[in-house]
Amino acid sequence: MKDKLDGIKCAALDIIERAENTSQLNDARVKYLGKSGEISLLMRDMATVPKEERPAMGKLVNELRAAVENALNAKTELISQLELDRRLKEEAIDVTMPAKGKRTGTLHPLTLITQELIEIFANMGFSVTEGPEIESDLFNFQLLNIPKDHPSRDMQDTFYVNDSILLRTQTSAMQARIMTQSKPPIRVVVPGKVYRSDDDASHSPIFNQFEGLAVDKHITMGDLQGCLQTFAQKIFSKDTKVRLRPSYFPFTEPSVEVDVTCSMCHGKGCRVCKGTGWVEILGAGIVNPAVFDACGIDSSVYSGFAFGFGIDRIAMIKYGIPNIKMLYENDMRFLKQFN
Amino acid sequence: MFTPVSWLKDYVDIDVTPEVLAAKLVAIGFEVEEIVYQNKKASNVVVGKIVDVQRHPNADRLRVTQIDVGEKTIQVVTNVPVVGGETIAVALDGAVLADGSTINEGELRGVRSEGMLCGLEEVGLTEDDVDGQKKGDILRFENGTALGINALDALGYNDVVLDIAVTANRPDCNSIYKLAKEVAVALGKECREPSVNYKTSGGNISDTLTVTVQNQLLCPRYMAAGVKNVRIFPSSPKIKARLRAVGIRPINNIVDITNYVLTEIGQPMHSFDRRELVGNEIVVRNARDGENIFSLDGKENKLDKSMLVICDSDRPVAIAGIMGGLNSGIKEDTAEVVFESAKFARDNIRRTSRTLGLRSDSSSRFEKGIDFASQEYALKRALTLVYESGSGDIVDGVIDVKIDFAKERKIRFTLKQLRDILGCGVPKDELISILTKLGIAVSEEDGALVAIVKEDREDIVGVNDIAEEFIRVYGYRHIRPTLFKYASLTSGGMNERMKVNDILKRRLCACGLHESVTYSFTSPDFADKLRLSADDKARNTIRLVNPLGEALSVMRTTLTHSMLETLAYNLTHFNKEAALFELARAYLPKSLPLEELPFEEERLCIGMYGDGVDFFSLKSAVEEGLDALRLTAEYKRSDRPYLHSGRAAEVLIDGKSVGFIGELHPSAAQTYGLENVRVYVAELSVESMYSVKNLAKPKFAAFSKFPTIERDLAVVVDEEVPVGDMLAAVKKAKIAHLTDVRIFDTYRSDQIGKGKKSVGIGFSFSSAERTLTDDEIAQQMTRILAVLKRKTGAKIR
């Protein structure tokens, strides 16, 4: 009997040792531990063993069962590990293959800049609004101190629809609309398309402007400078300096041109700033009392400032876009860059 | 305004470089656009003398010359038939000509050549610029001209000219003298006045000429003076050089004097040949409708009664302020001259000039505005120049017909007012000193200051103008930045429309679309390209009166056209795929011709082509966009003429069409050059989406903690039955506990039958209170099948 046990043990451990996969192991389990497996049969054979030997024999059979079970379990674990390893190996992929799904698209650079501008000015308490692009002569010119046949109309080449309706040449038209329609305090910015009949290498007949207007008691040129300095430092860089130069716009008095230190060379002088270190970016000034009078705001009580600049120009400076026309061609190779 | 520095120096002692002067002018409000060194138009082109000429050994038409250029003699091969002894202009090795080209020494047909003979063009001049110089000929100098000097210097082109941008509020500064005054302020110097000093020689202008101004509104002042025994000759080199420097062609002494004064004082003048003035009179009146005049440029002008003309007793002899008549111009034998120095109404000159298409240095100055102070000064200055140049005998007296005008204006203001505008301290002494230098006297009256502004500064009318005059000289650097130091608090931010637009844009980007921006105006042929029917409302476009061209002449009523053009552009520019959207306006007239402002409708347009792109890619983008605004759409077939009839849908929100989605019709595709790709395009009005509810923040809703039970159903329906109808039928039937229904599959086969399709529909059931039983679900599924059968003829497969 004992020899038989040893024989079974040797054979079983050998089979288990040589098993290569789960199914062979299962076969081995059935063969030895199954209902009619060799070890199970041994238990049945116990009846033939003399009574006094039974306990010892039973112990030996149990030990055998335990040894085979342990071996089976150990081997099962080993094989399932191997099989998992094999599966994972088989399932290997080329991780350098492209990602699935569409890439997120892009906002147009003009929108990106506009969003940035809106955030900057909203944080300074400016509300944001838009206005009509096809505008009346009244708002675009007359209420802004630019009467018909006034020489300052030569400053802008206007597209006309008829004698009294035109494509707005400036978002300043919204100044007049806002001032005739609301009471101070006013603090508003207006982004939008404007139209001028220029079409050459450096001009587009359509471009985008960003207008600002603040009307309140006690608004000064210092506030204008502070506001524009904050804007310039946020849109360009912290070390940007702002310079005001006298200029002329019919709806502001005094009027200024505003230069900022070149963001390319930080004022040292380069191609972008034509070696001057300064880049002209906007026109501004103190609201002309004549405009207040025309729009029904008491110029003896209120003062204000206004400014306007080209969003296209800011985009070109910030992103280094060489030609304004590219903004309107919408070449995918261009648009995709503004991620 | 071209401003020769030498001319400024007549009135101001300028002791700084042109660059420094330019910077100083910019600082006080006069932008200098360019500094032109006349003698640097070409470099290394010098005066040389041809000392020897030989035939070229290898070419009959070429000559080998030896040219003395001062320090040395060089050999130049030329095809110009020179004979030797001429003093000419020669470009040396390394010279850069006016057109930017460089001259280098080299060999011409085997003979060494160290330079090139130059003509006008090479040094950037024309035959108008140099007396006696023929077009096409080389530049020639008098013998004895210093050799080796810059040829432009030798021609008298050695001035520095500032191109100054004079702003529209300072028409007075379209003159050398007034700019000189500004220069004096900028440099802290004194300014001298152009001298008025002449002697008359008897007679009296009033005895032989009368001036009648019939319309003093359009001609508030008319002055005239006479010169007898006129001699016509070329002006002095100095006057000619100055006129040329400012872009005026010298003609003769009399005409040149008027142009000189125009440039110097800013007052346009005119000279009439006295013998041509019929009836010894000048009448300033409105033209008669149909009246004609040939202007000095030879052009015939048809006049109307809105235009002002200068007439003799018979006929117009000049178009007031714009151009003289051919009939009364100065000729070689003119013996008696009448000078006119007048003020004409700015707006009228502008309109007349536009109407006639006739512009001149005179009209452009009148359009900008001429002050009352200039007429008399200019007339006397012109007579001074006549006297100095010996051009004739000045008749005693001047005629001066004028309205009453204010000689000065008083502006009361306080230092506090200035401080409130500028936000910086205003030292009183400094203020008074600056204003005084600018010609504005200041006095004090019971605590306030009073500025006395002369008639030549029509732009100064109020305190703000005084503030500007002060600060532009005092310097903006004195202003310290503040941020709403004393102003009210306001809260900023976007309005609803802009927020909605922003949400849409960001969501569409997330769907892989790229934002495009196109022109708002387009060609009227868009309607035909899109195959719009004759009565399609989109044909009602707003037309520009003065477009840049037909291709940009109408305001668009649809974005689709621009989108298709953009897609076509991308296709021809190596982009294998494109997925774009634009959020912009369509311009919809309420009536045509336009009587009121049109409706500017915000639209969303999406366009795409490329691998894997189909109708449902487009639909997905549209639904994503709508979803971002908490909107759901329904679809029904569309018959828009530019869309594929089988692949097009109207997009309905709350039952109303807001636009379309679809595949581009092959015929339309062809008109855009898009026939080789399938193009998908959508255009929706965004106007109905601008509501607060579209911006509502997400709100939590409880969901069931019991299991969701899923059931699938496959039914066969006729091919024409839209699955959308099937879903709608189920949704409408109010099936108990149904939380979701979706199409997961459609399938066609012979077994199912021709004209039929199998539709797989998935259902989800759930209850918030309990786990649902199979029986309950089975009941509901039976109901669903019945509904589908009744509404769509579905049979279970």
C-alpha cells in the first residue's frame, strides 16, 4: 500500500511538473483528485487495509492528497501567471500609433485676442456689448463731432449704402449709441467688425476694433493712462511701458496716440518696431464735451475717456502674423496653429 | 505736408539734426512720417568730366571713356554717344541708384568699366525736376562744376524734407510758416515772420476793377491786388528748388509766386491775366445750371448752381478755390495780373471738388479750412515777392470784400478745470508761458484765467482745447497713471448674446471644428452659385454704393457662400480635410432700398469635407452645439436648392426651422470647384438661442438606485419610414418607466424584403421606487410594439 502511495505521488508530481497549461492541470486534478481519481479510489480501498493500520494509512493518504493538491495549486498559479503573461504579450500594441478621435479644433486668433481683451477689461469693471455693423451716419459720424463734409471724414474711407446709412468705420459709433441710451456711470468696451475702403498689402477692407468708453464724474487723462497701462501689461508683458503722444480725433479732446514698448525686443529696437522700440497701438483721449452735448450728457458734470484699437493688429503683434490677409483666408494650416 | 528744413530755417534757428527735430515735432503732435534726404536718393553718383573717348575695340556701339571724378580718373564703358569734354553724372563702383539697384565695376565686352553714366531716373528725378534736362539723356552740368561732388548736390537737391502728417484740427499748419511756429515752440526758439515789404507804383486797383461777391456765405472774404508791366520769366533757382521739394512743378514767376505763398502761408491764391477779364469786374457767384468752364488742366467742367465760380462780366473765369479757367490763365505775354486771395467755404469746395472730380493744392487746402487771417497776409507776401523779383509794378491799394468776423475768441477757465481733465498738476507760470509761446495770450479775471485765441486757431473753442495745448507742450510724461481714482464702482462682463456665442464657439472647437472669419460682403453672383430661386429672399441684398469691386459689393444674406469659398480655398491649398465653423452676421434688409437699418442676424455656419466626414459628422457637431445651450432639435427633409435632395434636413427647434444641415448639391459643388469631394454644410440662426434659459447652470436631478432594465426590439418597416418618427412615436406614447430609447442598428437584406429595413431599437426602464418585474416590462414592450405598428407600420422581425 505504501509503495502504491509513493508510486502515485511520484507519478502525480511528475505529471503536474510537466503540465504546460490549465487544461493539462485540470486533467491531472481529475485523474488524482476527481471523484473516481486515483487518490479518491485509495480512500475507497481503505476498507481493505487492516483496521489497526488504517489511521496511519489514512494519514498517509491525506498527506498524499495534500501534497498533490499543493503541487496542483502551485502549478496552477504558476501557469495562470504564465498564461496571463503570454496573453499580455500577445496583446501588445504599438503605443506610438496615433491617438483615436478628433483633435479639439481652434478658435480664430481674432477670437482668442478678443476673449483675452474682454477678460482684461471686464476685470476693470467694463461691461461688454456689441452694435450694428450697418450703421447710420448719425452715430458713426455726426454725434461724434464729425459733421457731413467735415475734413476729418477724410481720415476714414467709408463704404456707403446710401446718404444716411453706411458700414461703420469705427466701433466708436457705439459710443454715441451708448451715450444717447444710457446714463453715467458708463464703463463699456465694444469689440466688432469695422469697414474701410482700403485694400492693399497692409490693409483689409474689414477689420476688427475694440472700443472703450468710461464716463463718470472725475475721470481724468491719468485714469486713461492707468487703464491702458493695465491693458498693455496684461496683453503683452508686465514690463510693457505706455507712452502718450498728442494727436487728433474729432470726438476726443485732448486726443492721444498711444505707443507701447515693443513686445518683441522689449524696447531695444527691432524690425517690428522699425528700430524705435515703440509700437503705436491705439488712439484715445478725453471725451470731447461737444460729443457729450450732442448725446445728451451734461458735460459740466461728467467727464470721460475713450479709446479704440485694432484687434487684428494686436493679434499680428502677439502671434507674429506677418500679413493681415492671412486672418481672413482661413487656411487650415494657419488656423490649426492657434491651439 | 512736405516741409524742407531749409525753408523752416528762414524763420527759426534750427540747431538740431533732422532726426531730433522730427522727434520734437512728434512729441507736440506732429507726426513725421518720413525724413527725406534729397541727396541720398542715389548714393555714390558724382559729377565727372569726360576727358577722353575711344571706340570700344569689340563693339561698334560702345565707347570707352576716361572720366575725371576729382581725386582720380576712372574708365567707363558706355553706349551714350559722348564726344569728350562733357561734365556729366557718373555712378561709381558700389553706387546705389534710386531704384535700389547697385552698380559694380566689371567688364563690358572685354573692357574694364568702373562705373555708369547716369540720367534723371537713376538719381530719382524727372524732367520736371531739372531745368533744361531732356528725358532719356544723361545728366549734364555746366563746365566748371566741381568734380567728384554728389550729383544731386550739384543739381541743388541737397535739402532735407520732412513729411509731416498734419492732423485735421490744424489746417493752419499746412504751411511752412505755421509749422515753423510749432518748430519754434518745440525747440524753445523765437519764430520770425515772412517779410512783407514792397513799394507800389501808383494808380489804384479800385479805379479799374470792381469786385462783387453775390454769395458771402460761400465766399466770406475776397481780396484782389493788381500788378502792371508784368514780366514773365522763370523763377529763381531757390524758389524753383523749394517748389520742387514740396512736389509743385515750377511754371513761371507769377504762377510760382502764388504757389510759393500757398506753401509758405497756407493761403491758396490765384492769378488772372487782367486783359482777359471782360468788363473790368470780378463777380463771385453761384454757377448757373449747365454753365461750362475749361479749367487750367484742359478739362471741361459742367457746372451747377451749387458751385461757386469767379466770373468777369460775361463768363466764369475760375472755379472758386479749385482751379482757374484756361481762358484767364497767365501766358508768356501777360502784361497785367490780378492776384486773388480769398476765403471760400470749406464744405462747398469739398463737395464741388468731389462732384467735378477736380482736385488741386488749392482745393485740398480750402477743404481743410483756411482762416480769416491769411488772405491779407498772403496777398501782401505775394506782392513782396513780385517786388523783390522785379516781376512787375504793383498797383496801389487792394480790394477787400468781406463779412464781419471775430478777430479773437475768449475762453474762461480755471487751473482746477485743467487738473480735472488731465489728472496732473498744472503750474500756472508754465501754463501761461506755454500758451503765450503758442500765440494765446492769457489774462486773469476775478479768479479765473482768460485765454485770448486768435482767428487762426479755429480749433480752440473750449477748456479741453486749452488743456490739450498745454499738455502737448508740457509733456504727457507729467501724467501719472491712476485707475478710476475717484470714479464709481462698476461690475463688468459680457451680455447674454456674447455669452451664448462664446459657449457655442468653445463647444464647436471641442468637436474638432476650427473657427473661420470671412468678409461680410461678397459678390452678387452667390445667389446663382447657390442655385437660389428667383424669388428667394436671400437675393434681397444690401448693395454698397462704392464697393471695392463687384466681388465685394453686396452684404451677405447667407454665410454658406463664404463657407463654401473657404472650403474651396482650402481644397486648392493642399488641405485634404477641413472642418470649419463661423459665427457671424447675415444682413437682412427690412425693405429695399434701405430705409432703416437692416436686421443683422447672428448665424452659425459649419462646413466640412475629408476622409470619414459624412452627414452624421455634421449632425453631431450641430447637436453638440445645441446641447451646449440645452437645446434639442428635430429634423425633417429639406428641399433647399443647394443641397443634395436626399441628404438634407431642416433643423427645427420648438417646431420652427432655424436653418439646415446637409450635403452640398453636386451642381452647386461644381460652381465652387468642390465637385471632387463631398461637402457638408449647415447654417443656423442663433437669434432664437439668446435667452437666459440657454445659459442656465446645470441642476442636479436624483436618479434611481434600483436596477435599470434593458430590452431590445427589432422591427421591420418600410424604407421610407424615418427612424426619427419611430422614436417620436414611442416617446409620445408615454410608456411607463421608459427612461431611454435609442436606435442601435438598421439592417437590410433580401430576407427582409425589398423596400424594407429592419430597425433595432433599445429601451431602458427604471423606477425610482422599486425593482421592476419582467411582467411589467413585457406589458410595456407589448404597448410599444403596438404603437410602432399603428404609427409606422412596424412588424416584429
